[in-house]
Amino acid sequence: MKYLIILLMFISCAQKETNERRSFSGQALGTSYNVQFYSDHQFPVQEKFDSVIAAINHSMSTYIPDSDISRINAGDTTVVVDDMFKEVLNQSREVYEVTAGYYDPTVGILVNAYGFGPGKPIKQLDDKVLDSLKHYVGLDEINLSSQGRIKKENSAVYIDFNSIAKGYCIDRIGVMLEQNSVTDYLIEMGGELRGRGTNLEKKSAWKVGIENIDAPVEDRTYTTIVALTDRGMAGSGNYRKFRIDSATGKRFVHTVNPLTGLAEKTDVLSATVIASTCAIADAYATACMAMGLERSKKVLESLDNVDAYLLYAAGDTTAVYMSNGFGKYLVE
């Protein structure tokens, strides 16, 4: 699934001799990345960036067999998790509680069963099998011991941080830049973003676009431009893989519901979330896809520091819902 937010205006230039604009790009975590920042001194940024990526992968990549999370999922009870794993677990638990379980990183066993993850899909996924798998879903099924080991109520519980890890990785890259005295930067990875300070060349906030979901892949356009300063922004959606209800003509996407175990219809086609960190934005964007429009509205109305732009199915067309605070990010 391709995330929806497209980075704008990667233009190479130098703002001034004492504050040089630097940028680099490549592939990481199975997707592309672009980083631009201003700095008045040199430091081994690519080396430090690669170190962050390696640490994230070792801690929580389900695609690496000997990562900590893969070993835990395989039943290894001797793994002592690092501080990053603990932080992501705590952030996940926060969103899990606020969304009443609609965001749940233990849904991985169902994601694999449907063939959307690294595990092998189950060929005959009937109600009986789903009922069995649901017993292994629930973030309250896992705890962290005082020694830093994950304790599972059932050994079959499968932890999958892929819906938050990319956002968290972007946050950690931001921390790395800040530790090297960088105060103005924009990080983009697979459509997720974190911006701090300003675009010094433009003398304005960093500006990014939200993709028009009706535009063809080969000619993408943007419905909205937002200014991103000291915030994280993430998107989720599988609107290019939708179904048409034969009775109503309404468009729906299918998202695995952690509470029912079903790949259920949801009227939210895409969710773009802005929050204090990219990890939190990432998690809530995923949650909105599972909750649907009305539940998403209620959750967003209860949050002070999280805002969202939701595209949803309205009859045979699409409509937009913006949370009360999202308007302040819009660029006229």
C-alpha cells in the first residue's frame, strides 16, 4: 500500500554560506526516503542515518528473522528489548486505549492470515478459523517485565509494529539531526513526514501535499497543501483497491478489524493525520481506517493534539472531513 502524502519542492540550493542546505535520499524499510536540512557544520549524516535504520530493523522488523520482534514472535522469552521497543509499545498502548482496541499491533496474526504480512496466508479462512485467531489478538495480552522481557498471555500472540514503526523511525532520525544541532529539517519516508523549523530558502514553513485519490497513478495531483512545522504527518489508505457495493453503488475499502477479525468494509478511503510525533500520527491514521468515519470523528474530537483530514465514501462520490484543528495547517 502506498502512503498518500507526497513531498513537495525538493529543490537543491544553498540558503547561505553559514547555513548550507543539504539533502540525501535512498531506500530504507522497504520504501524510499528523502531528507533535507540546513546546517552550518559538517557531520557524517549518512552514517548516522544508516545507524538509526539498522537499530530500528534489529529491534522491530518482522521481515528480519533474527530481529528482536521476530524472535519474540517465535516464542523466545529471553529477549531483552531496547528502549526503542519499549517506547513504541507504550505509544501503541496509548492509541490502543483511546481507540478502544481499533488500533492494535497484535492484529498481525490476522494480517498474516489474510496474506497482507510476512507470514503465510491461510487458504481457507472461515468463521471457525477466524474465531480461533481472535483469541490471540489484544494488546492487553502482552506485558513488559521489570527485566525488559515481553510476557505473553499466549505464546501465539504476534506483535507487528509496522503500522507505527515507520513513523517512529522518522522521529528517531529527527532526534539524530537535532543531536547534531540541526533545527530546520524535513524528513519524508514512504509518504510519512516530520518537519521542524522552517524552509530557510523559502522563508516559510515546510509545505507538503495530500494526494487527490481520484487522480491516476501516472498523473498524481494534490487536493490540499499544508504547512508542517514541529509536527509529524502520516497517511493511510488503500483507496486504489476498493470495492463497489452492488446495491448502493457506494465505494468501500477493506481493512482488518482487530475486534471482529474480519476484513470489513469501511467508508474511510484515506486518513491523513498530523500530531506531535510521526509515530502517533502513523498509528492514528491506521486506526481511522479501521474505525470508519463516525467512530473516527468521536475519537478525534476527544484529542487535543491530533488532527486529521479524512476522505470518505459518500454515496457514489467522495467527501472530506477535517477535524476542528486541521484548518490551521492549511495553506491558502
